[in-house]
Amino acid sequence: MKKILFILCSGLLVLAAGCKKFIDVNNDPNRPIDVQEAAILPPVELAVSHLLNAGFAAILAQHYTQAVCLNQPVPNEGTYLLVNGQMDGDWNSTYVTCLNNLKQLINKAEAGGSYAYAGIGKILSAYCYGTATDFWGDIPYTEALLGSDKFTPVYSSQTEVYQGIQSLLDAGIADLAKTSVKNPANDDFFYRGNLEKWTKLAYTLKARYYIHLTKSGSNTPATLADLALGALNSGMSSNADDLKMGYPGGAGNENPWYLTFLPGSTLVLSAHLVDGFVDRNDPRLPVIIAPAKGTGLYTGRAIGTRDVGNLEAYSIPAAFYGSAGSDHFLVNYSEALFIKAEATLIKSGAAAAQPVYQDGIRSHMLKLGLDPAGTAVSDYLADRGTLTAGNALERIMEEKAIANFLNTENWADWRRTGFPQLTKVPNALSEIPRRLLYPQVEIISNPQPQQAATLTDRIWWDAQ
């Protein structure tokens, strides 16, 4: 898949930047200037899946939430070693590979009245900007993607970016409701042209970005909870609505997380993560986590360990999330239910949130192939107990993190709520990171005052 992805994306960038036609004799049929929407959408979707939610920045998010561990001497990424130059690739992936080509898609679609493509482009753009601003805080937005008209865009505040995200989602929803000259089908790798599911995704993302702001001071928590609940009324309604990328699994077509772990690297699951599943007697353990190849035991590596262990003594993701042909989940129905549970907790208290919280657990169990009405799931729900004012937010975030396994959203949730609970790892170089460093290429080519930020500086919505 990496080979296909980078060939497609590179070709798309060349086509999108095509030369001005002077005389017809210079037309090259093998290098068309006018790229159709159906040729732009597939590689952009692959890039969003492969590079944004499974790239290096996404792996760092797993380190910072203590889900993974490198079987390497410290210091390393797990003990918060990072330099600005390591962020160049993710910044480029976000702005050049994803957002620039989404802009080309939107412009092309709007000019030709293909509003289905325009709506999808705006929804994916909102997702990309949301991912980027949650990584870096202030980023180029209002002056972004202007090409030669603005080589050095001023960074927009995260407040402005979040307002822009909601506007993009609203515009995308409106476009999807219009009559469209062209409509996607199999060129839409996510939903195969199902515009109803795209609309549900947009409303679910609106809820995600509203609930992020409950401590930002932008509005009262109750108002933001109301906005999230209102959006979820039109959001995802079953696991069939999940935003996911399917991977065939053959050579060059593998799920990105399969390529990230053993045997592709020295990355394994952490003891913090694995022990949590074991201690909870979680029936999802064998579906999410594979026993260590060398021992048959569920064993994670302790983060911050100085010695290098035997790679086959550690667990990695099991087949549901971690095989070559696994689906890659970016946004899912269970997350929508846990957002609803959190918003209900804010508005109506723990007792009202309890059934929604349990529905979130059941929906994830069902997706993994477990019977939500079976004994194993019923016993687990009983063991997790009743939500109270003292434990409700923690329990909701713990279960949401499980349902969002290997998703960057878990880092956002920890920063804004403090749950699941984390402590600084041994041999750490700093406190637990709360943002990413700005890329070196930006510091050199587009100096901005925000670039002095360190890993432990808080972004706007991460208020104390």
C-alpha cells in the first residue's frame, strides 16, 4: 500500500501543478492537465489514512499515551526524545499531500457542479485541520494553501482553526444535500459513494470538536455538551458507519499499523497497555492483543527500560487491528457513543450517562465479534460497575480509549481530561508531552513566534 500510495500521491501532485497550455500541439495525453475528481479522491483518502492517522506523529501519540514501547535503549521517543526536524514529514503530509490536493478536489468539483465530491473534500479537510491543530496548536489556516500568493502564511490561532473546522463541516453537509453532476462510487475508498454515511461522519466530527472544548473557556461545558448532543442526533448510528480504510493485505497493500510493529520495526505494545487488559479481565484481550510469539503470554514491554529484550517476548496488536489485511479505523461509532456519554454526564449526571456508556462498550464488543448479550460481556459490564460523580469521566475515557485503539484521538482525550491516568515514565527527558514540536522546515522557511513552543506547553483547549 505504501508503494501504491506514494506513486498515486506523487502523480497527483504533478498533475495538479500542470503547466499552462499554450498551443494544442503541446498536449501530452499521458500527462493530462485536467484531472478529474475520481482520480484525485482515492490517493487523497489513502494519504489521510496512511499518513495522518498512522504516520510518525500518530506513532508519537501512541508513545505519549503509553500504548507502545520501543525495544531499544533509552532515550527514545517513548521517553520523549524529539527534535524539530523529525516533524518535517508529517507537516508536509498534512499540507502538501492531503490539504493541497483536497483543495484541488474542492475547486474542481465546485466549478463543475459535482457537489458530492466538494462535500467530501470539505469534510476530509476539516478532519485534516483538526488533526493538525490538535498536534501543533496554532497552524496556517486562513492564509494556508495560497501558493505563490502567500509563501509565508501567518499562523491562525487554534480558536480560529476550530471555528473554521465547524464551518467546513457545515459546508460539506450542505454540499452533500445538493444535486451533484458527478457522484463518487468505488473511487471513494472510505464509503463507496454512500453520501448518507459521509453526512453522519460530518456530524460526528462536529460533536468530536465541540467536546474537545469543554475546558477551553470558549463556551460553557453545558452549552458545548448540548452542541455535541445535537450533532450526534444526525451522527453515526451503527458500526456500519465507521470511517475506515480497508487494506487487501498483499505485498505493498498492507495496513499501516501492521508495517509499524514487529517484524517491521522494534515497536511492541507496552506493559502499561497489556497489563490493563489483563487486570480488567477484558474479554477483548485476545482480539486486540496477540500473545508474545516466544512465550505465548500476554506481555508488554516496560517503557523507559534501559536493557534491550527479546522481541519475541513481547506482545503486538492481534489480527483485528494489526494484520496486513486489517481495516484501519479513523472515526468510529463507539467513539460517538462515548462522546454522547460524556456530554450526557455534563448535562444530566452519571446515572443518565450509564446506559450510553454501556452501549459504547457493547458496540465495540460487537465490532470485535463478541456477543454483547453473552456472559463474558455481561460479566465485564458488571465488573466495571456503576458510574458515579467520582468515577464517571474516568471510566468513560478508559473505555473510549479501548474503542479508539491506536487512534490519535486518545492523546487529545488525555490532555483535556487527564484520563486514562498516566504517570511520567522512568528515564523521561521531560514531563509527558502535550503537543508536538513545529517542523524545522517551517522554522527555517516561515518563522513564526509560536515555533518556540516545547513539548510540554499546552495548546489552547488543553486548559488546566
